[in-house]
Amino acid sequence: MRAVVYDTFGGVEQLHVAERPLPKVGPGEVLVEVRSAGVNPVDWKLMSGALDAVLEFVFPVTPGWDVAGVVSAVGIDVPEYAVGDEVIGYVRKDVVSGGTYAEYVSAPVRTLARKPASLDWDAAAGLPLAGLTAYQVVRRLGVAPGETVLIHGGAGGVGQIGVQVARRAGARVLATASPANHDLLRGLGAEPLAYGDGLVERVRALAPAGVDVVADFVGGVREVTLAVLAAGGRHASIADRSVTEVGGSWLWVRPDAADLAQLAGLVDAGDLVVRVAHSFDLADAADALRLSKGGHAAGKIALRVSR
């Protein structure tokens, strides 16, 4: 099969397409014929070696944890799926090696859910990691009706879903983004704020008593968070571990089939929108990761593998 690979830690320029063996399919796994793979910042962070102390790597590595595709084979203990089923998954395994930037990927059933019928392949591939991250952060923070939530990085892939999940929980949502993305945030139900100098004052102008909850999806905003958080407020970050030093939570998304199925249901009910900002062919994976590293994609990035 064709797969994007890298042979050692380094930059995205070393990515190349190679022929790789079909993955083995374990007892609790299925083989997915990949239609689209989602691109996430963690993909280039893994490539750089930044998470070498946390995760086991076996080279050559095929990047990618997000997938949308069709089941082409099932393991010997998989009553949940059959050949031909359309699925999505956050296919994070115990070892970083055989990822989703490939024509096929083996996927544990604990990482999968059925594809939302209302989404095309690219949007479906953009849902799992971003959706689970936002959903699990909002749930862990205990967002409740009537509360005011500040989301740092509201226009990104995770931030957009976070806005929608928090709004659905009944919260008032303030969200930071560049001015070019403010109409996008308004369309999702958030009150947009420009990030950068003066952000504390802009938040206080909208929420003089402070905000109840802060969800940080970008990093580097700890002091702003503390300056606008109301007494007794809660905050969490997916990008800044240091928040644990000041009463916050540092959260790492986990694969969860039930959570993913819940998100898929919200999409098909019309309660959750997944916006794809850019799509690339598999051979252009390096360009997709460069765009992701730039941090200005107002939505998800997808790699189209097959149709």
C-alpha cells in the first residue's frame, strides 16, 4: 500500500510516499481503507521528537491519528463492525508507527465510531481528535447552563467544536481569534475577541465579574486566564502543562468510542458543524503539515487518500 513515512525525527521536509506492507489486523481491530485522514498539530510535534519521552516510536513512522474510511477486514473478535461499514476514528495506539496517512490502517475498535451520514469524507476525518478534545475538556470542566466560558483559540479546529459544545451545554461563550475569523465565531454562537495586547481589558468589558471557565486550546495565555477568571473559576489547557501549578488542569485527549459516537450523533442531528479549511492529496502531506504549523487554518485540514 502507499503510505506517507518519515525515517527519523526531524522536519516535515523529510516526509515521502513509500510502499508499505498491509497492516496486520489484531483480534480487537479492523482494517480501514482510508478515504481521508485528518491533519493535527500533534502530527508534526510527534515528528519533531517532542513527545519521544512519552510515547514509543518504531521507525519508519506513518503519521496520523484521525481517519474516515471503510472497513475492509475484521479481526476475530469484532462483533461491532462488518466489512463495508463506514467509520471514523481517533486511532491512537500504544506505539507510534502505523498511522492514518496511508491507504489502509489497522484500528482498535475502542478508537472507532460509525461515520456521520451527513458529513463528507474530509469533514468526517476532521471530527475525531478535535471533537473528542473539545468534548472531553468541556465535560471535565463541568460547564453548566448560565456560566460564562472563555475559549482561547476559538477559530481553530478544536476551538470551533469547543464553542459549539459549550454553547450546547447552555453557557455563554467568549472566544479569541484574529478579526478575520470573528464572523465565523459569531455564526457558531460565540462572542469574538481579538487576541493579543489588551485582551484582559476586552474580556473584562464583556464579563466585568470575570469568567467562570477558561479552556485554553493554544498555550501561552496562562496569565491572561488568571487575570480574567472569577473567584472559584475552573480552567484547563491542552497546550500548557504549567497551568497545573496555578490550579488548572492539563488535559490529554483519549480515544473513546462512546464519546465519538455521541459527537457523530450531534453532527447528524444538526447540532454540531465541522468546517474543513483545506484539503490536500496524500502526496502533499508535507504542505498540509506546514499549513498546520503556521497556526492560521480556520478549521480542519484533511488529506484525501482514496474515493
